[in-house]
Amino acid sequence: MRNCGRVSILSVIAAISLMVPVLYAPPACGGWTAETNPDPILNQLRSVWGSDVNDIYAAGDYGIVLHNDGVGWVVVPDFPGIRNNYGIWGTDAAHMFLVGDTGSMYQYDGVSWSLMNSNTTKRLRDIWGTSLNDIYSVGENGTILHYDGASWTVVTPPANTPTLQTVWGTSSSNVYAVGGPSATDPLGTIPMILHYNGTSWNSQPASQKLHGLWGSGENDIFVSGENGLILHFDGASWTEIQHGLTTVTLRSIWGSTSGNVLVVGDFGTVLRYDGSNWSVMPSGTTEGLFGIWGSSSTNVYAVGRTGTILRYDGFPNSQDNCPGIYNPDQMDADGDDVGNACDNCPGNYNPAQEDSYPPQGNSIGDACDCEGDFTCDGDVDGTDASAFKSDFGRSKILDPCTTGDPCNGDFLCDSDADGADASRFKSDFGRSKIINPCPDCETGVWCNYP
């Protein structure tokens, strides 16, 4: 069992010294892995959304937009904007919308991105809709926009509405928006939860500035905000959740069901709700996380500062057979409790993952490696035996093996081909392309002689 349920005293001391708000409860095991960001500048990423597992977009500062087709992330070329992007949403792979600074708004038709007229110059923070002719965008100074499929119109918000950070809903007659005061809002503006019932918007105050919003249905909605605030709506009233886990700002929420809710925030904070309890998940980063989205409970992305991209496979480290690599299928062909994604010999039982030959290792486990396949033809046969015999007997004194004159069979890289090497050769002799075939041949330098 991997030990991932404790917080070391050193990590707590380090957090205090950096004035990082400490997570007060032992963490649940993680399961997040970092993904490579191709952006050379590593601009801050603020949102992530996808139409399916093989079509995911992340957007952020200075017009950066990334795309993942299921193989890896690439920078979207020729994106028409250079301003900060904040929110992204769509209905499918050929219909997406992106919003950002000074009212910038873009739409994607499956081929290219183009600029839309938003009818505002206010910073837009988020976008969401029920269909292509019923979309909302919210942002600075209480801005609310609505798109009817033809044009965007400015909606009059309730009085004293602050800057809105997020919009989400369950239907065209059940839409929520949340936010709180920003530097450009009038003095006296307070945090609010707004609700649209299909006819009008109404508001109610909140105790902290709000950032995240998601629900599994109209009677199960979560909101997150500053000082670790999490609120829950049960269809009748909002209740503050007394989780006691953190006081950092919690910026985004996503869930797959009412029993699997993830909240991300500053300093790499990730909280998870399992339907009964809240727990802390180690994320592997201290960078702020600003957006989260998933296609399922086993395919979740979080993005944030310095271009951070994290992916979660749905398995906490204590249960994950390959915690360092995304592997939602948890395939383990040889049953050694090491997932195929990590196993250096996935077809042979080798729980210890020995990789002794050559001494520096070659990422091919000893259980698979054919050290004696000198001809690289997938077997260890008479031809290989002849090659071994031609060098057998060379020693450190008599004709030593060197970089310029290596030996066929110096498996231990000790400058000779002796009895120990012969035993290793015999252990693989007889392997063929049909019976226990050799893996791809190792063609690089075997021994690093002094």
C-alpha cells in the first residue's frame, strides 16, 4: 500500500514559511499527472473545455489557445486574438465560443476561429449555454450578455451586481451566475449569487467573492470562492459547507455525478467530494489552478498558472497501478500490480521491475530482455551462440572489452566475457519468434566503459 495519506512536518513548515495557506486535513491519495504544454512562454491558462475525450481546448493569457486531439497538446495556429482569454464553451466539435478581455469574443466552426461582435467592451469572464441559440456570457461590472443564435444583446442585471466570474445552468429557465467585487466595481458592491428563472434575474448576497459554479442538477449545485468557501444548493436554500480543509481561493468546480465533485484553486489545491465527505487531493503542483473540466470521471483536466496542465485518471494513488502516468483502463496484462503503462516488461510477471542489464538499465525489464540477441532478429539461436563464443574468454588482462572493441556477451559491463556472462546467455538461449519472443532489439551503446 502506497503511503499517501500523511502530510510531512517538513511540508507544513515549508508552507508556513512561504505563507501558503496550509491544508488542514490529511490528503486523500492523488492521481493527477502533469502534461506537456507546447507553449514556449507557458502563458497562464484560465479555462479548459472539450467536446469529447479527443477534442479538448485550453485558453489563457495573450491569446493562447491549445488543442488536444487525444494524442497531445498543440498551440492553435493563427488564432485571431492577442488578448487574455477567460472562458470557453461549446455544443460540439464544430461549434465553440471563447471570451476574454475588452469584450473579445470568438467562435469556432470546426475549421477556424473568427471574431464575433459582443456589443460590449467589458472583460468577459465566462460563457455557457443550453444550445446554439441560447448562450450567456458574464463578466466585468455585472455584465450579462445573451445570444439568440443571431446576435448578442446586453441584459440588464439586478441592481449593484458585481463583476461576475462564472455562469452555468440546467436549462433555459434555470441559469446561475456568481461573482464579487473587483477593482472596477463601485464601492459598496458585494458578492452575489444571481438566478434567472426564464423571465427575470434576481440576486442574493454571499459572504465571500465567488468564482466556481457547477451542479449535477437543479437540486444539487455547488459554488466556491475565497477563503475556502463552498456553498451547496439543495433546491430550497444555500448552505455553507464546513469542510475545514483550506482557506485558499477555490476558483473552479466540475463533477461527473453528485458523488464525484472536484474543486480546484490557488497553490495547486484540489478538493474532492465523494457524496459523503470532502478530502484534499495532492495535485503535484503548487501553481494556482483556475479551470477544470472532464469528459468523464476518468478523464479530467485542470489548468492554471505558468501553463500548468494536469490530468486525472479517476484512480487515487493508493489504487493506481501506475500513479505517474495517465492510465484509466488500469491494464495489467501480467498481473504483477504494475500497470502496462509503467511496466518495463508488461507481458511477464515481474513485480520488482528488475532492469539489471546493462548495469545502467535500458527500460526493458530483465524478465523480457534478450541480451543475447546479437543479430536483432527476435531470437537467441545458434548464430547468436557463435557470436558469443567468438568473444568468450576475453578478459581485463587478455584482450579486454572496450568501447572501441566491445564484446558480444559482456552483459555485466565488467570488460570481460566469462562464466557469469555465459550463464546469462544460456538463460535466454532457445527463445524464438514463436516461443517467448525477444522484445525490440536494443541497438544503442550497451556498456559505458571508462
